[in-house]
Amino acid sequence: MFRLSSRFALLVALLLSASAGPAAAARGSRPPRTVVLLDLNYTFVENQAETARLGGDDFARRIGLERYRRWLLDFVRDRHVVLITARPERHRAATLARIRESLGWQPDEAWFNTKDLPPPACKRDILERHVFPAHGRPDRTRYVAIESNPRTAVMYASYGIPAMRVWDEWQYGDSTKVVP
């Protein structure tokens, strides 16, 4: 229970600390809404390794076995959520149907991997082609990422987007050795 509480507290702190930025403060305007960039595999899907083991090469079966982190949904539910995943586009309909069926919820937007790129490159491409044109760049819009992949977290940081890393302990071990 302590781990869940500390993760939740960290997420709360991260989202609350994501300020509107100096431009909005200088203008005296209301801060913009927070756009949450939510990762799917290993972040929102709480049993990713189990689905791979039980579903094998049958990706449709794997999607049908997915369970989602309800504590994370409870926190992001009332925010503008952009699901960004390196999962191939061909699994979009089944993935979104499973989320809707399991949780009675859908992200506001969902972007999948259309170019067979590795996660950081895929998500950078999605940011540049879809998210930033729709919502503005990070100097004008408040973003926070919830991500499991340390390399993708570094990519978000290159834009000045804070990233809350969510993963299972077995997954990365000492992540300071993974990310320079």
C-alpha cells in the first residue's frame, strides 16, 4: 500500500507543480488546462508482462487480457488525456474497445505508431505532427507525461515536459544506469 500511496502522491505533486509557464504569468491570464500525455504499455497497462506470457504471438488475445491501473485513471479522468503509444496503429480499435469495455472511459485523443518507430522516436513524431499543432508547444501549453520508458521520459524532458515514470520494479531496475 505504501508504494501505491507514494506513487499517487508523486503524481499529484507532479501535476500540481506543472505551472502555466512564464508567458501566462506575465500576461496575468488564467493558466491553461493540463494536457496529460499517457503512455499505454507498462504504464497504463498494469499487467503487460503477463499478457505477453499468456497471449504469446496472438496480439488480439493479449489485448483481451489487459488490465489497467485504476488508480491512474482515477487521477487523470477529469483532465484532457492524450494516449500516446508505440503500439502499432493496426491494434487501435481493439485497444480502445478494451479500455472502454474495462473502464467505461476513453482518452480524449489516442495516437498509435503508424511508422513502426521505436517508442521515443514514435512519440516525438506524434508530438510534432499531432499534439503540438492541436494544443500548442510546451512554452504555451501545460503538459505532463506519464511514461514507463526511461528513454521516452528523456525525450519529453528535451521539450521541457515533466514526466512521471510509472513502471513495475522488475522492469528497469536501477534506471539511473539506463538513462545518462
